[in-house]
Amino acid sequence: MTTRFYHHWRDVPKDSWRWPNFSPAEIACRGTGAILIVEAALDQLQALRSRLGKPLIVNSAYRSPEHNRRVGGAKHSKHLEGAAFDISMANHDPASFEKAARAVGFLGFGTYPRSGFMHIDLGPTRRWGEPFPARAIPFAGDQPPAREHLADSRTMKGSGAAGIATVGAAGIEIAQDTLSDAQSAIQPLIPYLDTLRWAFIALALAGIGLTVWARLDDWNRGRR
């Protein structure tokens, strides 16, 4: 396996880092800032990230010997070799995560439900730890079906048309009452206003009909 060591993650040349969803700071030792880049391990981590389609929160990756002792890590921990990662399960279903990790080639698994993370490494094949409890509410899919925006809703459009038409009809009626008391010169306009009022009423009814149809159609499509 190709490996590279740097005393601090800031020393990693930017043009040599080829794992787009992770940064050297995430992979470096939390205690010293040193980093051991194991390309095969990072390739698998990137493959896992791509397979799951959502972020991996890395709690711990490479550990220097002194930091590993400080945190009580195993004497021969794979973290010392830069070949292990502790990943938070805050945004993952543990069962689905483990299945995906196995699919991309990880072999060692340690589960820590009380601390909320899962250890994965390049092997050898083994497994330890307590099982994660079943979640009361399972995670939704990474990309749930898009709901239509409220402004684009056919129901809202129909309701809006009905509302505008109702206001228009009421306005015309008020105008008729006002003009009936006006000068005789503008009274010939009153019949036309009556026609316009009925047009608004027809539009209101059409809007109400569209609203009812859209709501029923949305129910049939499972959109609400």
C-alpha cells in the first residue's frame, strides 16, 4: 500500500490530495495534527462516501502512538497504521452503513452504540461490540421525492383565481351601487358592469372547480 507521512496535515501538498469529500484535517491525528496517508484506505473511504451518497462524519482516523495511548486505544490499533476510521452514526442507519462498508471492502468492524460511532478498517476480518438498537424512526431516503412548491401548487392557483374573482365580483357590485347614484352621463355603463360582474362570478366558480379537482388528483397520486 502506498503511504505518506507528514508531521502536520497542513504540510500535505494540495495537488496530491485526491479524495474530494474529505480533507487532510479530518484524517489527521486529533492530538498532534500528524497524518499518515494510506491511499488504499482513503480510496475505500471515498468509495463508501460515494455509495451512501451523504456525508461521513469522521470522529477518528490516523492516531499517533502518543495520542493512541492517551485515548486508551488498542496497542496494535489499525488507527496507528492509518487504516481505520471511526464514523459517527448520527446521520446513518448502522445496518445500512455496515452493509455498504462491507460492499466496498472494509473487513474490520467495531460497534459502539453508547458513543454513537462505528469503527471500520481494512482487516483482518473480525467484528466486535454491542449491536446498535433499532431506531424508532428509520432514516428517510437520501433524496426524498420532491414535493411541489406551494407557489406552483395547482390547488393554490385554483384557490387564488377563485379568491380574485370573488373580490372582483364584489367590487363590481359596489361600483354598480355607486354609479346608480351618479350623474346620468355615466349611467349607460351600468349594464356593462353587470355583465362584468357575472364574468367574475363564472371565473370564481371555475377556480373553485379547479381547486377541488387538483386536491382530488393530488390525493390519487399520493402527493399529499
